[in-house]
Amino acid sequence: MSARLAVAIVAHSNRDLLLDALAALDGHEVHVLDNASEDGTCDAVRERFPAVDLVAQPFRDGFGANHNRLLARSDAPYHLVLNDDATVEPGALERLADHLDAHPEAAIAAPAIVYPDGRHQPSAFRFPDPATCLRSLVTLGQLGIEQRGPVVDWASGCALLLRRSAIELTGPFDPGFYMFSEETDLQRRLADRGFQTHLVRDAVVRHHVKASTAGDPSRRIVEFWRSRRRYWAKHHPGVAGSAARTALAGQYAALSALSRLRPAGVPRAELDLHVRNALHGPTGPGLRESADEWNAAHGVHR
């Protein structure tokens, strides 16, 4: 008999955080794909959680492609996409699944995301269309961009409960996104078919920000803009996408100028790199190239 809900985690050299995440999932069907970690993740999972379905993938690939592989490993009607740096609070999965049971119009139920210390972490937003990007420029932030539910445009991919029947209609993640914007694209496609994303605020997940994408910030920024450009090319082609991109470039340029007066938050060098990538396209290798370089060095390929 199939489980009602399956949990899918892509692991990438976050062994200790992954073990914490798995400890909170006792009693659930769990699938883990290890994205060629080098910190003993596979051995630790086999030792501590032998019931977990572990895929020891020898090569590195992107978020969407890896999660599509995990989606195919279960036929549970509800499928939780979960980061390896995210820990589910007690009762959260049941609340998410119960919500989808009660709301057939929703294809996705998203939990409230908090930082490890319990502070609110923004996780649900308006789609990045030209009007939204212009609002970001005017406010120099997320004023009016973040959404508190119950119905939202899109929610962070660090924790999302998917309705399998809806995903079968739209297709899974687009593997053309290596990292970033793939969950936004999926929820945009679902919205285009009449489905909704719901924020379930009494279901809580603790998330360690950037633990899954740590490393060279320049490569992370390049990948962010490559993915965002792909998103606009799919959903706002031509002038609309260019307007959205230009508005966000203006936002980052303004934040860079302000940081010269009072340094704080994101380093100015990173803000300037955002501007260059927004205006001129990728300025160098991104996370995709990092994976390709690792795969080539180890004689493996996707």
C-alpha cells in the first residue's frame, strides 16, 4: 500500500544538518539523493537511518534534475521537496497534507519558514513580473513583494508539499534551471493551469539560509541571474522581461550606492556583480560550471 506522503531530500555536503533533518522525519517514507558529497554523507545516512531510500549519485547535477529523479522513486499522492538544511517541526507534515486534502484547488502547500533561532524567514512572494520588479526598485526591498498567505504566488523550494496529480499535468521541475527560480517556474506553470500555492502558517520548518548554496558568491550570483533570465524568457519574453531585468538592476545599483555611504548587509562588491549580471548577462562561471568542473575532475558525467 502506498504511503500518503513521501519526503525527498537532495543532499550536498551538509552531513550534520541532513542528519538533523532525517531525525525529525522518523516514521515517514524518505528518499535521499546524495549529490556526490565529499563529507561522508552516504555512510552516515546508511549507519543512522538504514530505512531511508538512499541514492548515492556519483555525479553532480542541479536542483530540479535531482528532485525529478526523486519524484520518480515514489508514487505517494503528496511529495515533500525538502532541503538538506531544513528541519521539519513536529506535526508540520500532517498539517500540510491535511490542508491539501481540504483544498483541491491547491497544488502546493508551503510551510512557514523560520530561522534556526525561530525568527520569521521570508519565504512566499509575488511572481517576479515587471510590476513586481518595479516595486522592488521603488522600495529597495521586499515591501509589497513578500506575501503572508493564505494564497501566495510562489513559495521557497526549501520546503514544499506537492500534489502529484497536479505535477503530472504540468510536468515536474524544468531541469534547464540548474539552481534558483525552478520552484518559481513550476508554481507559475501550475498557476497557469488554475492551481494555487497555499501558505500553511501552523506548519513550521526551520531553515539554515545558504547552507545548501554556500561557496563562491560570484558563482552563486551568476547562476541566480542565468536562472532569472530563463524564467523571464519563458513567462515574460521580449520587452516585459527586459523591463523586469532593468528594474532589478536599478534596485541593486541603488543599494550599491547607498552602501558606499553606510556599509551594511550585502557587500558592495556583490551588489555591483548583481548589476553587471543583470545588465550584461553571465559575467563568468556559475554553479553549473562548478559541477561540470567537479564531474570532469572525477571522470563522471550526468
